[in-house]
Amino acid sequence: MQLATAQQLREQAKRFQEAAQKLIEVASILDGDNAVESMSPVRSSVDGRRPKNGTRLEQLREFLRTNGPIQRKDVLARSGLPIGTVAGLLQEKHGFKKDESGLWSVIE
């Protein structure tokens, strides 16, 4: 069995990022959101480096404090955090709440 090289893993991650971006765009279209052009690309932590401005949880909390309450699709589009990170962290057990309108914010 041959193991993948670091470069091969980066290339695969880039393909996944591109596919994820397309899925976000399609979801936005289905939601009737015409702001697809303004969406920032998904960032990755594939290289294993820790973000310079805190943990992903801290980044998400700060983003929602500054920009929330906000829809999940807008968190994905504007935060720059990877999709899986947002999906995993955007839960009540991590200190976030979703109101009856579907908007997410930080539980203070």
C-alpha cells in the first residue's frame, strides 16, 4: 500500500475546497440568495498550522459577536472558516444559539 505524499494531500484538499464552494453556491441559489458573487473562498487548515488569531472556536465566537445574529449560510460565506468546522462548532454545547428565525448568535 502506497501512502500519499504531502503534495498529493494538498491537491486533494484543494479539489475538496472547490467542490465545497460549488455546493455552497448551489445552496445559496436554492435559498434564493443572489449574493453568491460576494462569497469568500473556503480556507483550509490542511497544512496543520494553527490559526494566528486564536482557535477556530474563538474565531467563530468573535465573528458572531461582530456580525450576528446571522444565518448559517452567511457564516459559511463570510467567516472564512472551513465548512466542517462551522458545522461542528455551531451548536448550543459550544455556546451558540439559533433563534426562531434561523439566525445564529453567541450565548452570553
